Amino acid sequence: MKIDVVSIFPEYLAGLQLSLIGKAVDQGLLHMNVHDLRDFTFDRHNTVDDSPYGGGAGMVMKAEPWALALEHILGGESLGTTVDEQTVTGNSVDAESDAAVKPILIVPSPAGPVFNQRIAEELSGAEHLIFACGRYEGIDQRVIDWSADHFDLRPMSIGDYVLNGGEVASMVMIEAVSRLIPGVIGNPESLTEESHEDGLLEYPIYTKPSSWRDREVPEILLSGNHGAIARWRRDRRLERTAEVRPDLLAELPSLDKHDRAVVE
Ligand code: ADE
């Protein structure tokens, strides 16, 4: 997967060079480029913002530097690539072959739909993600509208609160998406029983010693009875979800009799 990030604070994204994401980049599983929006300005002060038409507090990011940055990112890419060229298998071509594959442009914004694990899974299958990190009051709407002709435009919020810019939100989404790319997490089983993977929160976990400050590890986990342990863990997931996030429970398709008894 290719990830491009545009920001006036490219240093913010340095944290992505660490840990598993950094390793995925070193291994070539992920190609990450961070671009400084000010490189696409031509005045002495590298101006990226101006006052809002119609008045109001704060500044607005100018359209042209964004258009130039996004065009630069597309530079190496043939905009005309279609699904047929990518999914021809033998002589048969995918039925939906006419649709052009546009890179996904994610614009972090508290005004977007809220990012979640399902969206992370969907995005983890993409070839090219671009994150446009706005600052100030936001980006001139005309370049957002313009970008929809060239990109699969996805405004995206990471929650119902306001950050100072899109950098931290982009890092959150990049981490959530890239850990789902095959090979990024060493043991893929780590991905199967974690919170939100199947709509339930994860079960409590313990490690040695079995007794710590008079607190014991639940006995069943020492029993070696894998069936009983699996049941115990599912029960704890159900209990925890019912207590902390009843909204998630309500979204689950249907619970069997045992599951229902646990959450009621
Ligand atoms: N920019 C400012 N606040 C944000 C949020 N909650 N999510 C995504 N981007 C943002």
C-alpha cells in the first residue's frame, strides 16, 4: 500500500517511523511519503492561509497549494487506470470493470462520518491512500469539490471532539489501517480476538505471576481446558461490552440463548 500525507507540520508524522508501522515501511509492505504543503507555495512567506470570505474568526487554507500538492502526488500515477487493467484474469474481466480506480483521499474533519474498525478494514484493501491534514478553520471548499473529480473523496472524523488539525487524526487512521495489512503484524491471530474485530470488546488478560499482591489469575485460565477457557473469555467479552458499550451490543446480529443470559 502507498500512503501520502500532506501537512504544514510534516514532523508530526515522524512517530509513524517507529514500531510496527516503521518496520512495515522498512520491509516494503508500506510506502509512506509525507509532503510539506508549504513546498507548494511560491511567495516569500510560503503562505498557506488567508481570511475567510464572509467574515468570521480564524483563517482558511488556500485552495491552490492543496491542488498543487495533490497533483504532485498524482504525478507518478496514471489517472486513467481502470479496474479492467488491474483485475483481468485470463480472458475474463471483472464485471464492474468500467469504474476507474481513484486513489482514496481522506480529509480528516470533525464534520465527517466517524471512522471505525469496519472502515479501517475496508481501507486496508486500498492501493493508495492520501491524507490531507487541514489546519486553522479548514480548507477552501472549492479544492475539496475539485478533488472529488480525481479522488475517491472521504471526509473522516475520528470522534466527536475537535482537534487542532488533521495530523493526529491521520496518524490514528494510518495506524488502524496499516496494522490490518497482511504481514504488518507478525502473528495474524493477534487480530482476531481484539476489541471491535467482531463487534465485542476484548476479554481481560493476565500474565505471570499467577498470584500478584494477593490478586489471583482466574483459576479457569490455569486449567488447560481450552473449551472452557474460550467460553469464559466470550462471557467476559459479552459482560464487558454490555456494561461499557451497550450501543455495540445492540448492533450485533443476534445472540444465542447462552450469550443472552450473560448480558441480561
Ligand atoms: N480535525 C479536527 N478535529 C477532528 C476530528 N475529531 N477528527 C478528524 N479530524 C479532525
